Amino acid sequence: MKDPLQSLRHAAVVLSILLWAASPASAQVSVGIGISLPGVSIGINQPAYPQFVRVPNYPVYYAPGVQSNYFFYDGLYWVYQQDNWYSSSWYDGPWYAVGPQYVPAYVLRIPVRYYRNPPPYFSGWQRDAPPRWGEHWGNDWQRQRSGWDRWNRSAAPAPAPLPVYQRQYSGDRYPRVEQQQQALQGRNYRYQPRDAEVRQRYQEQAVPPAAAPSRRDQQAAPRQSQPQPGRPPLQDARPQQAQQPQQQQQQGAERRESRPEQARGQGQGQAQDQRKGPGQDKRNNDGKAKGQDKDREDNDAPGQQRKK
């Protein structure tokens, strides 16, 4: 029979571990990726393009008519929902989860008052100051993002232009993921992010997920071995002795194909010689005879003149 006190201690240890794993700080710090797969459901549905207002003295816009922590900074939309940050190049997604260590500094600096749906732990924080992210995400995050809350407030960069062309795409006209970047964003919005973190997110979102090849394409495509680093490309795996007879057969076939051509060429040459030979010989003999007669006439001419 188990000791009741020991069982109670064991249950207390298990409960403490579960509570620690479920705490917001540990859950946030454990997110070690910069971006996740698209299509994350964050509970936000924007039927139309929202109206934005600039945060005074910040290169950031917020949407006062949206009951969410919804912002725009440096070419991307940013949402803080359920203790997680998300970004997207279109106003209604798809949304990409961003780890807390990759959130741009100016997004972290947005004052508390511009969060339209602040989480409960914002309560009591100064409204005109940024949230206490170091207190929320812990000392490890604070060491990684040291200096995020210190900047020259009088030298903030100008905000990026809003992609207002997206207003015409709402409801059923909202484009698919592959259309957003390839056909629309690149043609209508030429702005390039200045923030290094935003630029990284922007480039990753600009590449749509690759479509899987169909079964027909997979069957038609020949299998090719990829060379490994430091190794020469793989050659034909058949033995060398098995390859030589095939090469000799190919060379023999080429020689057999070339022999009839040579024979036909020789036969045509002989036929031409037979057709042209007698006539040419006769003409040549006549020319020689005429030349000999002419020589005899020239030799006889002086004697005839002497006789006269």
C-alpha cells in the first residue's frame, strides 16, 4: 500500500511542472523560430481594408476601428494575439507566427494605450510607455534584446507607405496566397523594408509554398542521383565489361551503315569513268593526230619552198 503523503507529494510535483510549462513567459521563450507556416488561425477576420492612424512620433500605424492589437510597420501588418506576435503582407493574412526574439524593436516600443485589446497583464503599466516585455518574457529574452527600449525619440524614421491598393480586394475578391506576392504585391507596392528583421520576414513571406508535383510528373521525371559534396558525380553503375560490348556493337553498326555509302560512291565513280572514258580517249587521240599532222606540214614547208 502506497504512502498517502508520498502520493500527495508526487501529485504536487507534477502539478508544478504543468503550471510552469503553461506559463506565458516559458511558452513565449520556447518559440525559437522566426517564422512559421502560413495559414495560422489567429481569430481575426477583416472583411475589408481597415483604417489606419499613425502613432505620434513613431513609424507605426494602428487600426482604432479593429478590436485587436493590429498595427502596420515597415511594409508588414503586425498583430499581437493570445500572447503571440504575427505578421503578414496582406491585411487579412495569411498570418505568420514570429518568435519574440525576432519582433522588430519599433513594434515592441508601441505604447500600451494603442493596444485595442490588451492582455490582462498589461494592467497597471504606464499607458504612454512600451509594454514591459522583459518582465513578461524573462531575463533570457531581455539579454538577447538588450537596448530595445532605449532609442532617440526625436529621430524616429519616417513610416512606410500604406499599401492602400489592397482596398479593392475584399470579400470574394481577396486573393489567394500565390496571387498576393507574385501578381499583386510586386506590381503595386514597390516599397522595400529598412528594418533588418522586417526585411527577413518580408523575404520569407514573398516566396509562396511550392506546389507538390503531380503523380504523372513524378512518373515521367527520370530519377537522377544528386552528387554529394566532396564526391564526383555518379557514373553508370553497370560493369565496364558489360558496357564495352554495347559500344562495340554500336561502332560495328556505324561501320556497316557507312560501307554501303562508300560502295555506292565508288560504283558511281566507275560508271562515270566508263561513260566518259571512251569519248574522252577518242577526242584526245584526234587531238594528238591533228597535232602530229601539223608538225609534219611545218617540217615539209621549207623543202617545198626550196624546190620552188
